[in-house]
Amino acid sequence: MQHAVYMYDISHIVIDNLQFMMGQEHLTVDKFSAQDYIVGTFRKFATDNSCHVTLVIHPRKEDDDKELQTASIFGTAKASLKQGPPGGSGM
């Protein structure tokens, strides 16, 4: 990603999707901690490279009559919060 940002002047990266990217190697690790680490790494990358990173997180399937909730997203801690850079306002 860093090469693309530098060489091609990329200013917005879309990652689709976090669950697929985490793969199976985190089965023995706390998935919430792993997800928090990944989100933090993307936030640092965006700040360090002056670009935007959009992370797509697909919610689990819910019954048709049930509205999506924050709990519909696996590992909701950091990923479901609207966060901006330190000292900034929102994304």
C-alpha cells in the first residue's frame, strides 16, 4: 500500500473486508485484540501517509425483522466507532 500511495499518488484506499483479511491464523488469538491491532495499524498508516483508509466490515446476517445493531459487527470495539485522527474530528 505504501508503494502505491507514493508512486501513484493514491489518496484513498478501500479494504474489503476485515474478516476475510484476518483469515484463519487468528483462531488461537483473541480476535477482538487482533481486530483492534489491525484497525490501529490502518489508522497509523493513514496518518503517516496522509491518505484515507476505508475499512469495510460486513455485519453478520440477521433476521429480516431485526434491525442491525453494533453487536451485528464482529469485534465491535474500535471498528464500529466513528474515529478521526488524534486531535481531529471524525472520519
